[in-house]
Amino acid sequence: MKIKQLSIFLENKKGRMRNALDVLADSGLNIRALSIADTSDFGILRLIVPQPDKAKKILEENNFVVKTGYVIAVEMSDQPGGLSTILGILDDSDINLDYLYAFVDEKEERAIVLLHPEDIDAGVEALKQGGATIIPSKDVYNW
């Protein structure tokens, strides 16, 4: 139920993000989802790729600092209030959310949110009990 995510730490320098993405592209690794957060000194590029361990190794071989972690992929209604419903399940279970990112899967006509709660296992359990549709990692990696 947990999706392995890469977090790449990038200096805020022109071309640094592109360089990381080129490394992945040159290795034939396609990105399934991404998010970036930045400060004045650095950024964190969060990625979902089909082969996260291979991607991590290749990025580190190219002098990138990479950490792995986990997120939960949840299907949500692609209409007003869809995300609020999912967040309500976590709130009702007193689960704090560190961050999220979302996108629309037009092929399947659904919206997907990737969630990173403070306690990933408690988040999975709360979402299951709340009736949310959790998307398995094999499905996410094959989008």
C-alpha cells in the first residue's frame, strides 16, 4: 500500500533540476509523478518512478543527494470537495499530514493524491477504515 518516493536535494542553481531529470531520462526511467518545494538555498524534488532503487543509485552516482521515503496513493473524486473528503478521513483519525501532491489520471478518469502523513502506517489504516480507495504500488509504477 506504500509507494516508494525519492527526494532529491537540489541546490538552487540554474539547470540543477534539469540535470537530475536528464540523468533519469538518459537511464530510460520515466517519471510517474513529481513535486518540488524550494527555499532560497535549496529545493527538494520528490519523484515517483517505476524503479526507485535503480533511480536512486543512478542519481547518487551522478552526485545527487537522494533519500527514499513513502507516500500513499489515494483515488479521489475529481470534483469540488474530493480532496477535502480524503483529508477529512485523516483529520477524523487525528493524523497529521506533512505534505501532499495530486494530479488527474485522464486515462482512468480519476484524480489521485499522494499523501505523506507523519505516521504512514496509521495513515494507511485510517484511509482503509474511512473507505478510501488506496492504489497499490504496482499500479502507480505502471501509470
